[in-house]
Amino acid sequence: MKDAKPKQGGLNAEIQSRIGHQLRAMYDDVVRQGVPDRFAELIRQLDSPTAAAQVEAGAKKDGSE
């Protein structure tokens, strides 16, 4: 059975809306910044066949495969 009383301590719709708008604005700003060149280079290195072979060799060496 549902309780007829409204939930106390919750945020009203106006506050939820304001928080949502602020979070979207912050997130949009982060997305517009893009991935820094250094991170993109690290990702490319990790995606390379050489990096994959090194990770596999390390796993075999450690016995964690």
C-alpha cells in the first residue's frame, strides 16, 4: 500500500530542474574541452600491438593469465 503523505526531505521540482541545468552546463563544458593530446597519445600507445604484446607477456610472467 502506498502512503498518502508526500515524502519529506526531498527536493522539489524547481530545485531538481536547476540542479539538472547546472549539471548539463558543467558537463557540456567538459565535453567541449575534448581529450588532451597527451591522453590521446597514451591511448594510441596502449592500443598498439606492441603494448598488447607487452601486457600479455607481463601476465604470463606474473602467472596471472
